[in-house]
Amino acid sequence: MTFVSNTSPLINLARIGQIDLLRELYGEIWIPQAVRCEIVDQGAGQPGADQVRLASWIKTQTVTNGPLVRALSQDLDAGEAEAIVLALETQAELLLMDERMGREVARHLGLTVTGLIGILVEAKHRRLIPAIKPWLDALRDQAGFRVRQTLYDQVLQDAGE
């Protein structure tokens, strides 16, 4: 099974010290070259840069469908476009992405997508974390991750918290 990630899940989980949740949930994570560049090169010294550079379970893959990347880049940034193309090329089981427009495009292309909240929900279901609320609060407070209050409330209600 292949799991592909965009930048946001990796960086934001690193900001709250939980990037290893991805390894525990999915084993290997594949990222396109543009995502590696955003995190490791452009983000040098920032949360996630060293973890992504050093993690043997995060694999970088160059995408081959340049025309599709260019077409998607009309509306998405390079990392989002390449992550979607990599997910298509590898027939990924799941694409990890938070950006609304990227998620919509990915779903339109037939991909299954989840984001940080879905990752936390899955981690609780698998008993990797005891509760979602502390980590959701950390994402909001420490990482600056934006979550609509109605979604925040609904996620916690659904999780019984």
C-alpha cells in the first residue's frame, strides 16, 4: 500500500512533536520532490525539515507526468500538484493533504484524501493516542493550524470527547 503526503501534515505534526504518528499509522510515506524541497530545502531549520531529511520511512519520488503537474499548478502550489500526481502515479491508497482546493481536485481525480484531523481520528481509533482534543488544541495553538469551530466541535463530539 502506498501513502502520499503533501507538506502540511508533515510540518504541522512535526510542530507538535507527533510526526511519528504517520509512521505508526502508515509505515512508509511517499512525498514528491516539490514537497521535499518545501520542507527540507526552503524550510531548513524549521520544524519537520530535519525529521523529513533523516527519516528512512519518508521516501521521495520524482513524478513523471509533467504536463499534469503543470495543468494542476494553474490552481495549486507545486507541492500540492506533485502530491496529487504522485498519488495517481503510485495508485496510492490515501493522499494526506489539508488544503481545501487541493483536496477537491484530488477527489475529483478519484483519490481518497484525509488531512490532519482525519489522521488524529485514525490514531485514536487505533489507540495510538488516547484523545484527539490535546493534539487538536496543540495544532491550533502551537502550529497555527486553522480549524473552523464548528468542525472542531463536531470532531470532538464524534470522538466522544
